[in-house]
Amino acid sequence: TFEEAQKIVDEYIAFYNYERIQLKTRQTPYQTRCLSL
């Protein structure tokens, strides 16, 4: 259903932004943004 698909997409976006470690910086994208402020 649409609700299930929306939940899966939301979870993936959260993972991509807050948990995924980048090989170049060894940090999550969120950590990189916080440090650049």
C-alpha cells in the first residue's frame, strides 16, 4: 500500500542522512553538516 511504501522511503531517508557512514569523511552526512556551521 501507499502507507507502507511511504514508511519504507522515510526510513531509508533517515538512514541515508543520519546513519550512513561516508568513506571519504568517515562521518555521517548529518555530522558533516553540523561541523561545517
